[in-house]
Amino acid sequence: MNRYHPISFHHVPDRTPTHIKAVHVHEGDWDCHDTFKFWIYTCEWKLEVFKERVEYDGAKKKVKFNGLEGDVMKLYNVIYEFVAKEDDNGEGKPQGVAKLTIEYEKLKPEVHITPRFLLFILNKSDNEVEMKC
């Protein structure tokens, strides 16, 4: 198994039980390149699903999540990119920095840009998740 990132995704529902209900590997392995995962979550109190393809770049410590199917995919094409970087803080102690980039494209011109998925990611997940998972 090639472990390219600092997050063990199978622990996410344990750390975010209010919003992330389950994460299942559909194809591949938890921490390997070209894995397909299926997420069950709540957004605005509604149970929703999301299927993604995960790409890892170990040299750049980058994880890219390509949305394939699910509720959000009815409105947008979505790509999430997570970059984790660990540096020495000058005192011999490592410190971590993470950058999350979200790219989306409306599938139809009449689709209104809604912040509900973005707010879900920024507010709901961040308030519950410790990035030590």
C-alpha cells in the first residue's frame, strides 16, 4: 500500500458523525492511487451521496478527488484538490499546512450557484474534524 497523505478516510465518519455517515471503498484500497470511494453524508439535514475517484501524487503530497456521481454532481462537475505540506517550524518541530481547492462547473446555465456544499465543507466538516485522523 502506498500512503501518500496524512488522512485515514475510514476514520472520518467516527470524527464527524453528525454530517459524514459513512465512507466505503467501491474499488481499490483505502490509501492507494486510483481508488473509488462512496460517501454518505447530510447536507442541510438531507441524506446525500457522493462517489469520487481519488488520485495521489506522493512527490507533491497532493490528493485530488474527482467527483463522479451523487447529489452534488446533478448540479456541478466537481474536483476537490487537497495538498498537505509538513515543514519544520524552525524549532525542530514539524508543523502542517493544508490547502483545499475546489473547482466546479455548472452543468446548466439555469443552475444557481449555491453555497450549501461549500458551507458544508468549510463549516460543518472543519468544526468537527481534527486533521489528526
